[in-house]
Amino acid sequence: MAFPSLVFLILIQFFIFQTASASSWQTLSGNPPVVIARGGFSGLFPDSSEYAYELVNLTTSEDVTLWCDLQLTKDGVGICFPNLNLDNGSDVVDVYPNHKEIFSVDFTWKELSNVTLVQNIVSRQAIFDHVSSILPTEEVAKIGTSGLWLNIQHSDFYAQHNLSMRNSVVSLSRRMKIKFISSPEISFLRNMKKDVNTTVTKLIFRFLNQDRIDPFTNQSYGSLAKNLSYIKTFSSGILVPKSYIWPLGSDLYLQPHTSFVTDAHKEGLQVFASDFANDFVFAYNYSYDPTAEYLSFIDNGNFSVDGFLSDFPLTPYRAISCFSHLDTKKAKEQANVTIISKDGASGDFAGCTDLAYEKAVSDGVDILDCNVQMSKDKIPFCLSSIDLMNSTNIFDTSFRNLSSVASEIQPNSGIFTFSLTMSQIQTLKPVISNPFRLSALFRNPRNKNLGKYLTLSEFLFLPKRYSSLSGILIKVENAAYLAEHQGISVVDAVLDELKKDTTQESQASARRILIQSTDKSVLMEFKEKKKMNHEELVYSVDEKIHDVTDSAIKDIKSFAGSIVINRDSVFSGNAGFITLKTDVFPRLNSSGLRVYVETLSNEFVSYPFDFYSDPTMQIDTFVRDIKIHGIITDFPATTARYRKNQCYSKMNLFRTGELITFGNPLLVPPAGAPYPSLVESDVTEPPLPEVRSQPPAIAPSKAEGESIEVSFAVITMAVLVSFFISV
């Protein structure tokens, strides 16, 4: 099956692979590490499918090696398939329901020609199932023009079925270019050493998990790792799970790296690392950024592996070509895009804490944001949500009896900031956000309760402390409710702090201050009371849209110079794939508005599959394809590193919406209804209400009040019992 249209899909012939000079690499050869595509681009398409192999060539270069798990059919034909059992990766059971055994040796090649491939990892998308057929090794070799990596996992199994894997590999090596042959079986590699030209084809010993036993030596693979001089007698390199090099603790944090790579290089062995995939859970140290993980294996100053085996070959290819040996402090910025924090570096620390802001600055953010909330004693401070339940440990404190309902803010009950004084709020512990916890992706648990929240006054001091900042962004929401129901003017509170700050700082005029809100009335009040100009006011669209009318744009331009839109308002999608680019950004941009997009996160479940589970790919699309003015992100380091990448002007862009067209039409769900258009009536609203001098008290809901009384009765009893026991 041909794959011509995909040439428009992605980066085409991305960049010459040797960006860094050979002498700068700590690989055994001194050359850049190689990339091996496991079963092709198996992170997206079914493993060993034609689409998976072709996508590698179209997104990287011919230097990337295609991996083939070699299996043999009953009549001795070599095929590329990831498992002995054909049921795990194909529809063989559906095609041959009466077959008792479903190994490759139970079928002739002719019989298998009717079998199609399916995704063998259930967490990945299945819309490309039943599109590609099983490929013979010769067909894969034609796609991988630079040569193949053949992996032989079970030669003894085939010998039991009167098939010689050794003879098959020798025959294949005479008809095609084979760069590497790997196996966890020592006996197989020792025999192959006599039959292949090891100057052309490298023999690689594949280490399995450390507690597995090698049948030839009756030793564990962990023990064999300590006897590399023996491994050198029959192989020129080793393939090891990445945990041999960077061990991962049970808490999912990295332990100190081992000396494995250095020890192997001393023996003259190349080291290839495996088990890399962008869509698996990996060490918290990498902040869900797969490029950061690859760089830790090649750019750590102590060692470099000689290659990667990956399900997403584009990411290590870019890491090597574009981001290795990059001095993030001195390198010139290639991309012109503003980085705005989302509650600071809230992907690594609890949002709006001093540590989140400090991390954002060190990561390279341009503009720090403060989402202003108000305490009971009318002190403005920074917090991601007006509901303390969302970002503090308040439910574990005695303040949980302050739960109330404010339907104008949110439909469910909460414990709101205006119910506690600032001194009470400062006794609470921060809690890191976990927006993707339903996908079992949790953010840095070691940091989950670290840091302290800042008052607005303290936040305004940060630009004086960090000269690298170009400005700050102050977000103001719920102003109407606070004025009408709580007797609080959040606008006046912010203006008072800004006035104090301006008085204390003679250079304040040189610092850029932006005010953001989803409410026109809030921005108009800032404009009128502080005489702020359009460029200082940012209108935020609080819903996903697929279009914006001329009248809405005209209204926005009458009071704001910038606008924030959701990422999904730029691309329309279906089933997690992009279908097309909307006109939202072009229309806003052509009107003269600066456009910022939110929120770009690192977690792979947060963006379309078109970006290959790689946050850098997402950033690149918004910067170079969309030409967005600014990115709002909870992981500023990823965008800051992207701005300095060494391949910026040499990458080709892809056409939006092509990838989903290669899915199985029977498996692609019908498109949902489009998001609404932003019209003038969505923007227009009345002025803010007058501030009430004596706000009515908000009583807890009846059900909640009853549950709280019971809860505190139990607590009181427990305290009394404890007291008498201690006495």
C-alpha cells in the first residue's frame, strides 16, 4: 500500500542529522547517536505496519534505522511482527477463528497475506487498525533504504518447529542491507558471528530485565551486565532497557545514573538504550517532556548512549539534531514568541506559590501571571482558583465548615477565599494541580505541598527581583459577584496595590503590566480608573470557539489590545485528531489584536495525536505554522528550550488534518457539533455593579451543614476521649 499523501502531513526530510560536530559526542565512535524506530512509528500506527515504517522516512531521514522483529512462517518466509503470538497485534483470530494455534509458524505466508495489523497496546488509538497487512522482511527493507535492524527473540522456538532462524538471517543478509542483528540468546549470536560480515552488520546482545535468566549461561541478565568483557567476545554492542542506565525508583523518581555506559565503552561495546515511548508514564524528573528524557542520556556531561530504540523516532531524532549541546543560557533565540506562565511553573510546583514563580523565571518565562483572589479582610493575593478546595489542603483543616454555595461562581459548593482572612489563608498548605489525574498522570508529588502563596504586593515585587522578566499579567475574575455579594471591589484593590508599587518603584514605567479578564466590564473599569491603554488590557475568551464575527472583533478592539483563546479554538478535531485549522486566529490577527493561546501542557493526553505525544511538536506548530504571538503554559521550560533550537529555520511544516484521513473509516467516529461562534452579544455586558457596604452572609447548604455538624461532633468527642485517656 502506498503512502503518498502523508508527504504533506509532517516535517519532510527534517534536517541533516549531524548538527553537532563528531568530537563533541561522548559516544563510542564520537559520532551522533543513532535512532532506531521500533516497528516503525509504532507509537501511532500499528507496530510493523507499512504506514508505521513509511512515516519514519517522511518525518526524519534515511539515517534512522527501521527495527524489525523477525518471525518465520510455516514455509520459512521472514515477516516483521512484534510477537510470536499473532493474536497480539493482528486480527488473525477473526480471519481464522478455527485455528487452534496462532503463532507465525502455524500459517503459511499465503495464509497470512489475508491478516491485517492492529494496535497491540490498548492505551493507544485504534483508528488505524485493519488498514495495513503483515509485511515480509524484504518489503520493509525497501522502505528502510539505509538498512534494517533485525531482532531475533526466540530462535530456539523456531528450531523446535524445524525452522532455522540462523539460515533465514544469513539468506536475508545476502539479499538486503542489514545494519544490526540483536538477540537475547548468546548461543544464536555466537553462531551468527561466523556467518555475517561484522564490519557491515553489527551483532548486538539484547539484555532483558535484570532478574531474567539467560539459558545459555544460567545467569541473570543483571549478573551478565557485570561481565561485559565476556559479552564483547560475541557482540560489538549491547541493547539494554533504559533502567540499566538511569534506574527509576518505585516513587517514579530517577536514582543516580550507573556507570554502565562508561564501563561498556571501556570494553569497546556500543550501548543502545530501549523502552522509550512518549505516551508512557516516565520519571517525574522530566516534567512529562520526552525530549528532556532523551537529553539526559546523551547530553549529561558524563556519557552518551550510542543510540535509542523508540516508538516515537521523531522525538529522539530532534533531541539529537536540534537540542543537544545547547547552551540554554547563551544560545540565541530563534523563535519570536512570548512565554506567559500559567500560575507560574504550575506543572512542577503548586500554582501561584513563590516556588512556582521562581521555577518559571529560571525556566525562561517572559511574563509571570497572578490570578488575583480576595480574602475576607480584602487583601488581594495570587491563587489559581477562588475555591480554596481546588488548590489548598483546606478540607483537611477546621476551616472545612465554611463550605457554601455561590451559584454565580460555580454550580457546586466550595470554600471560597472571601470566607477566610489572609492570615488564615496563609496557614493552609498549597496543593499541586493534577488536571490529568483521570488518566493516572500526576504532577511532581515531591513538590505537591511546597511553597507559600504571595499577596499581590509581594507578587508585584518579583519583576524587581528578576530582571529577565519583561512584564507581569494580572488576572481579575468574579468582580461583579464580589462587589454585589461580598462588598469587595477587586478592581480597586488591584489599583491600590499598583499605585503603591508605582510610588515605591521609580522604574515602574519600564515594566510591562497587563490586566486580563473574561469580563469586558472589568477591563473597562481599569481603562477608565487607571487610564490604561489598549495594549495593557487582555480579553480572555472563556469558551472554545470555531469562529468570531466582525462585530465581536470590533467590540473587543474598542477596549483591549490582546486576546487569549483556547488551544482548541485554533484547531478543530475529532477523536483526538486534528481535522482542520479554524479561521479564529487569522481573523483576530488580521484585526491587529495580539493573540495568546492557552494552555499548552506537557502531558501527552492534553493535545491531539497529530503532535506525536511530543509537547515540542505542539509548540512548533503554534509558533511556525499558526504564528501565535504568545503561549500560556504551565511548563515554561519546554517552550523556552524550543525558542533556542538549532533547527528552527530548517524544519518543514505539515498540512493540518491529513493524519486522520489514513484511519479506518469504520473506526473513525462521526464528527461532533462544532464549537459556537463568538458574537458581539458574548462580549457586551453591563458595567460592574456598585459595591455593597454590608454584604449578606452566605449560609451553608442544609445538607452540607448537617454533615458538618456530625463531622465536628465526632471530632469533638474524639478530642475529649483523647484528653481523658492522656490524663
